[in-house]
Amino acid sequence: MSQSLATQCNELKERYDTCFLKWYSEKYLRGIGTAENNECQDLFKEYNKCLKVALKERGIDKLLEEAREDNKENDAVYFGNKK
């Protein structure tokens, strides 16, 4: 597994990756689990929260917002007209 973009989030990412790979291979691929009942969601939320803080500290969050805004029309084509 790769390290997180933010070193302070490495432990959370490792815990999430381990949980997800186990869930995906042992449940999802066998038809036992669904994306809606992924038991790793709470770990993902913790990791995502940590990562957002790190991105904001580096000013990357604004770059992501700008990129999303610039590609809003393309996203509408591929993901539906959610504006």
C-alpha cells in the first residue's frame, strides 16, 4: 500500500486500506457486502478528514476547487446534470 499524501495521515490510511482490501475481497467480490454497507466507511471518513486538513494547510484545497469548477461542464456530461 502506498503512503498518504500527508504523512500525518499515514496511520489512518493504512488502517483504512487494510479494512477496505479485506472487505472488498472477502465480502464485496463474493456478493456478501454492498457499497452501501461497507464497514470501512468510518475509517474512510477519519482519513478523509485528516487529508482535508493537510490539503488546506498546503493551499491545495483551493486548487482542487478551481479544477472542479473549470471542469463542471465535463462532469455534467459524464455524471449527469448535477449543478
